[in-house]
Amino acid sequence: MEYKFTKATDEEHKIKIDSNLLYAVWKSGCARGGAEADFEVRTSFVGQGADIEITGKGDDYGKIKKIKDKIYNNRYNGRMPIPKDITPGDNVWFEVKLSKQGLKGKSNTIPGMPEPVLTKIQWDKKEARRGDIVKLQAELEQVADNTEAFVIIYEYDRDGNHDKVATIPTTVKNRKIGLQWEYEYHEDVDEVPTDEEMKKYGKKYNPPEYFFVIDIDGYRLGGKQESGLLEFKDWIEIIPEDDAGNRFPDMEFKIIAPDGSELTEKTDEKGKIILKDIKPGRYELKGKNQ
């Protein structure tokens, strides 16, 4: 694009800059039935908030969906919902139109693929401790070997506000996904709300628990915690001392766990109490008769 300036530098003058559609591409490798395929449109000099129209199409399916929106900063990223009954192998593309600028164009094509089916998803255990190696397994149908996938691990929240913990890339082999994950709890267990604290909100203590899902071409599998919940188990060492630093060997103490349950434990000959495989959180120590 070349422009000439023929007027003097001390004069104001206007030039017309042409708008352009630079490209329209799928960011997804296929159009997976029942999922959404990511796409991107890039332009130049179309103006902020210009009207843009994207129409998804398939050779066999016809029009898939029309999206009407506005483009900002000469970039538009979107997601095209792919019908569940898309024909496997059908060429899928989208057309772009910016009517005011007189621009239109067509994207590259990607193949239609059937909706993946999850037949099995699970952890290899129900509990995990710091440093444990946990296996994640899934079995699938209608997914070709060497298909890229992502295993996404979440910390479960009863209110549905699950926190993403890790995203692990992998590939499908023999219609299966299998990988290992080293469990670590990086937060402060003192911040895990106790049962007493949760009662204020009409809820109960809940230890950190985890589930995972499989993402294939934007299709999310296992989002209803079908993997089951992996529960975090912790340990604690308690050393009761008086103000002078003296310990209390062979003495019983009452311990209030974060879930509100009570334990009666006895110190060893060194005045220690070590509890393993316990619920994480704050523990309260009391004398035996308190």
C-alpha cells in the first residue's frame, strides 16, 4: 500500500486509506459435532466498532450459523457452534462480510468430525497425599488415534465456582487417555474453612477435592465430575508445651478436627502427637477434661 503526498508540509490535507480483510482462519483443527470451533478474523483500517457478519457453512450441511457483531482493534475472535449432526468429513468454512467497507472473504476449510463419546473416566485412587503420583484415565469413542486433547484438573467447589489447577496436553492412543499427575497442595491449609466457620453460611466443612475433564477440539467431556472426586489427605505433628517449654509425654488430649469431630489422642514418650491421613485444616488442642 503506497500513498503520495504532493502538498506542502505546512498545509492540511486528507488521504483515503483503504480497508482490508487480511485473513479469516479457523483456530481449531476440525469442526467437532456438538462443540464450538474457534476462529479469528484480522482486518486493517476498518474502524472501531465496525459491523461484521460471520456465516458458518458446510458442503453437506449448508448454513450452520450466522453471527452478527462488531470488530475492535482490527481483530475478531469468536466461536462457531457446530451442529451435533454434522456429516463426518464434511468441509466446513465460514464467510466474512463487512458491508460498510465493502469487504468479504472466505476462511480455510476444516473437516467435520462426530461428537466424541466418553465411556470411562476415573482417578486410580480416591485420596491423595502431598507428593503422591496419581493416574488419570479415560476411554473414548469416535476419536481417532493421535488426536490432541487436554486434561484439565479442577478443585471442586460446591457452588460451582471450580478453580482450575492444571492443564495437561496429551494425545489419544487406542481410544484411551492415560497420564500421571504429582499431587501437591500449594495453599495454606489454615485457610481451609472449618465446619464452625461454614455454619455461618448454612454449609458444612468440605476438604479440598479434585476432578478432571477432557477437552477435545473444544468439546468438554466429564464436566459433571464423572471422574469422581479425589480427596486431599494431610498430616500434622502436635507438640503441647507449657509456658516454660516443658512437654507432656504420655498424656491424653482432646483434639477438635476442622470438620467439627473430636479425637482423643495420647502424646508419645517425647511429648508428640502425630496424626496421619487426616482432613486438612486447622486443629484445636484442648486438655482431656476441657
